[in-house]
Amino acid sequence: MPPYEAIRKAREKNLDLVEISPTAQPPVCRIMDYGKFLYQQEKKEREAKKHQKTITVKEVKFRINVDDHDYETKKNHVLRFLGEGDKVKATIFFRGREMTRTSLGRQILERLIKDVEPEAIVEFRPRQEGNTLHAILAPKKSDKEREKEKQKAAAARSAPSQPAPPPVAQVAKPAS
């Protein structure tokens, strides 16, 4: 249909003539309320934003002379952050003469990576930038997978365990 006829039909219905596909031969147009269309598109985008998970990066700082108990505490923080679905940046800050002992810092980060390996994926291996050494860890499982595991665990806890088999009666042999 010629464009002037399409425009006339749209005006008769108090609607707009919207070009859908300008590259098609012939171009494709639709008669619609363009303001309502824009509102619905914006509404869909807002709804999609609600369901997005923003990824936050939590930072855990270590020193090269960290004690075992302090290391375990910070490792537990890393595991908790990963369990919540956040990424973790493990940082070692070197001061003064500690810059000559960067290998100790690498050992600490490698130990951390090895300890949290079942829960994390290493996004960035330990690397040095100036006087800091850092690595970035990301959770292995997505939120949906974590939810499924929680539901399975809850179902397993609520379901009654299998009944124990009946005891086997032992018959005493008569003395001969």
C-alpha cells in the first residue's frame, strides 16, 4: 500500500504509522500507538533490571607475615563471600623492605587459591602491580545452582530416612 494511504488510515484511527523494518523491500510499517509502545518497552526493561544480580567484588587483605589463625579467619571470610555469590579480590600489600620478599606473598596467595579451590574459580592469577600483589576469585556455581542445592538439602533433611532393617534373630545351638 502506498505511504500516503497508510498515513491516512493511521490518522483515521488516531494512531501512528511506525516503520518497523526500513531495510526490507518494501519497508514494513505498523499502525500503532507509539507512546503506548514506548511505555511498554520501558516497563519491560525495568522488570528485567529487577531480576539482574549485580556482582560485587569484596576485598580481603593479607600481610606476608600472617599468622595461621588470622589466615584461617580470612580464608573463611573468602569462602563466605564466595558462598554469597560475590567475587573476591585477595590482596597483599608490601611495605618498605617487604618488597624484597614478594615470593612469600605469592606463596600465601597460592595457598589461598589451593584452599578455596572447591568453591572458587581463579579469574586472575596472582600478579604484582606496584607494591601490591593480588588475585581475583569468582564463585564456581551460579545463584540458580546454589538455590537448587539448598532445596535438595532441605528436602533430604525433611524426608524420613529409610527404616532400619529388622534385627536378625540368632538361634542358639543346643549343647550336644
